Amino acid sequence: MSSRVAALALAAAHFDSGDFVRDLARRVAIRSESQDPASGPALQAYLANEMAPTLAALGFDCSIHANPVPPYGPLLVATRHEDAALPTVLMYGHGDVIRGQDKSWTKGQGPWLLAADGDKLYGRGTADNKGQHSINIAALAQVLQARGGRLGFNVKWLIETGEETGSPGLAEFCSAQRVALAADVLIASDGPRLHAERPTLFLGSRGVANFELSLALREGAHHSGNWGGLLRNPGTVLANTIASLVDGRGRILVDALRPPPIPASVRAALAGLAVGGGPGDPAVDADWGEPGLTPAERVFAWNTLEVLAYRTGNPDHPINAIPANAKAQMHMRFVVGTDVAPLREHVQAHLAAHDFGDVEVGEATVMAATRLDPDNPWVVWALDSVQRSTGQAPVLLPNLGGSLPNDVFADILGLPTVWLPHSYPACSQHAPDEHLLKPVVREALQLMAGLFWDLGDDAARLPRRPPG
């Protein structure tokens, strides 16, 4: 049995023995809900009582830092340095979770008690993100054991506790800690695979911009029998405003909000990929979105403009009156190459040109888009490693359809970014009954062990960042 094979066998045994489930159960039990203002002690406990001791046992020097943007949660930096001549990998995870929504769970035993049911492991944070970074830490430990206490590369971990609230302070922290976090590549895990049975790599994420449209026409509502047909209805006006931005089939109508043409390398990477079709996945609407694009291109390589919420009058208890105001929450996902800095100005100019100039456009909250070139040497190396471990070619997505704070690593720290997700689309992430799939966990432990083994073997020929 070769040493690489032994490392993969150790990773599988770590799952089969129940050790992985026991570790994850402790982590799930910590109610690290960053959306709860009272969660500070739990966020601190996750890093200080769980992550720091786990990493210290693997030879990491750990430090916990206050968030530079109070009152948000702390961050942990852990470093394992073997030799300055070796490549350094930065790894990332987040210990915070979305609210538990305790009363809405129908599977398992609620959000804070890890429960197995068939092939599923239920609990809040199993998929997002405690389970995923637990897989990577466990695989690292198995390779360390298989190599007799050395990895053959250097590792740094950054674990934050605010991702579910938009990663406040992460950019400021990484800007201030560029030297401490210097590395040659980011390798991390979050989000879903394209399909449960297909290992997946993605190289960035679409950006996101949230903004509000609002229209206030008068004080108070007025009887629809006495005033209907005489007063502008803000609900009707705002509905038509939205229809001027995005049509009834989801196509963006504002040129400035549309992306540049899809690069040939991105189109090639997405060729032949099917989206959806798994258990629990909704059916894809074939006639929705930008015409002429495949479903994969629409979700991974194009921009979308969505209505998240719309309110006028009193939806729960409607009355026969013309409402005074209306409000909509708009949500745009966008790819690299879209200039969103002047988004508000673009929308205002469009609305003015369409006689909706009295609709107020709120300032957008933006997370930037990122995308590593699919031909980057780190990508080629990672794809080969995963295929060696799993026996099948992994799916390569130029970027995730969702959004992550990858711009911090790509733009602030200047790193090539390779993400290997260990969840799947129907995992109920952010919802009640969140879960991981046992077969995916077992395979992920092995493919990550193979990746870390290959990192040690290939250290001398892997790309290095110039110092400084």
C-alpha cells in the first residue's frame, strides 16, 4: 500500500470509526448564530474552546483577534510553518451559522443536536460551514499522521465568525494582516457541489448587490371607491417600475446592469453541465432568464436581477383603499466585468428616462465578484489531484452562482482561489433541516487527504508568489 493510498485509507477510517461525527456534533452544539446580537460568547467559544485546541493539537500556533468592526465576532489565525522554502496554503472557514429556526425543524432532533437519519447528518452548520471546514481539518490531520508528523508545506487557517452577516470586518482585518496571512494559494470549502455525486471545484463567486426601490405618494390611504381612478397607486407604479428593469421572463433590460460577453474559457468550462435534476431540486424553468444561454451559463456566467420582497398596503389584512406607498427589495447577482460602482446612478437614469423619476433608489450594499482563470496552474493541479482520488473528472465551475467573501482573498491578499465544496444543492442550507450527506463526507475526507498529500509531493513545482 503506497503512502498516498494509506492517507486516503486513514481519512475513510476517520469517518467509519465515528470520530468525524463526534467532532462535528460538538461543533454543531455551539449556538454560534451571528445574526443574534447576544451570540458573542458563543462565537468566542467556538474559536477558543473548539477550533484553537483542535488546530494546536496539529502543531498550529493560534491567536484570536477582536473584530476591527465592533461589535461583530472574533477571528482566529492559526499557522503551521515547516520551511520557508515550501509553499504556503491559506485555508478559510466560518464558525458562525444562520439562525437555528428551532421550531421549524421536521427532521433530526433540532438544529443543535447532530442527528443521523439514513445517509443524512442533520444539524445547523453541518453544510454551512462547520461540517465543511471540519472535513478539511480532519483530512489534514490524517495526512500529518501518514507522513509521520510533517506535511511538506506550510498551512495557515483563517476562521471568521461573521460570514452569515456579510463578513463585517473581514476585509479590514485581512488588509491589516497581509503579512501574517501571506500565502501562495487559498484552498477552502463552502457552498454546494453541482451535484451530490460529482466532486466540484469553483474559482470565485458571483457578486451581489442589494438595493431598495420605494415610492411614497401621499400621507395615508384613501377609499378606493371615492378615489380610485383619481390617485396614482404606488403599488401599480412600482410594479411597472420593476418591469422596466427586468422583463416578465427574467431578462435584464438595463444595458449598464448586463455583463460583458462570456469569455471563451468560461463558456468551455460550462459546456455540457446540467444544473438541477437532483432529489429535492426544483425544476429549472427553460424559458426564464437571458435567451440563448444554457442553464449553466445563466447561473454561473450571467447577471440576474430579482425581487426579494415587495410591499404595498397591508398584505395580511388588505382594505379597500389606495395605499400611500410601496417598497421593493431588489437583489442583483453579477459576474466579473460588471461595473456596479455606479449601480444607483445607472438605475436612477434608467427610471428617469422611463418616467419613473420619483421612485427612490437606495444605495446598494455590494459584495464584489471574483473569478480565477480556469487555466491557472493551481486549478490544473487541483483537478488532477481530485481525479486521482475519486476516479472521476471533477466539475469545474469558473465561479459559484452564489456569493462568498472571495474578493478579500483574491483582491486584498492577491491569492489564486480554489474552492472544493463538500455539500450539495438540496442540503437545506439556511433553512430548517440543514444536513450533510454521509457518502459525500466520506469521499470529501479522502479527496482532501489526497489533495494535501499531493501538495507535499509536488511542493517543489507548484507556483509560488513573489515575496513582498
